[in-house]
Amino acid sequence: MNDPVIGSLRPHVWDSERSVAYEAAIEAINGVVAAYSARIAEAGNPPASQDRIAEYRRLRTECQQVRKALRAEDAENVARVRAAYAAKLRELMETGA
């Protein structure tokens, strides 16, 4: 039996450079998500401003949305996201905020 879904898929060329760049971008986003999660946990001890916690949650959700939308075949966007999130992670690690 011929599967119409599989038959309609186009071949995809995947090279190691593209896959490494994509995975590095995902890891950079994951690092920022983790940093915001840590800020949320820290903000609860002692009780912090609910506004600050809400802002950290909003920023974390924004990161998660970027991660979900990222496509490996969009090399330009992958490079941009990777650089931006690596810089953001460095900033978060340096400032502790």
C-alpha cells in the first residue's frame, strides 16, 4: 500500500555544519530558559515582587516560542538566534539578573 503522506514529502539534505549550528542555537536558547527558571526559583526565596516573577516567566515563554519556531533549514536565522541567545546567556550569567 502506498502511503500518500510519505509519498508527498520532499527529500531533505542535511549537512553536519547545519545540524551543529542548529543544535548550538537550541542549546543557547535552553541556557537562557534555564537561567530564567533559576531566577524564578530564586525570586521566591525570599518572596519577591510578583511583577519580577511575571516578567521572568514572560521572558522564558518568549524563549520557548523562539525555540519552537526555529527551523534548521533557515541558516541565517539560526546564526542570528545562536548569536543573540549566546550573548543573552553571557549577560544573564554576568549580571545575575
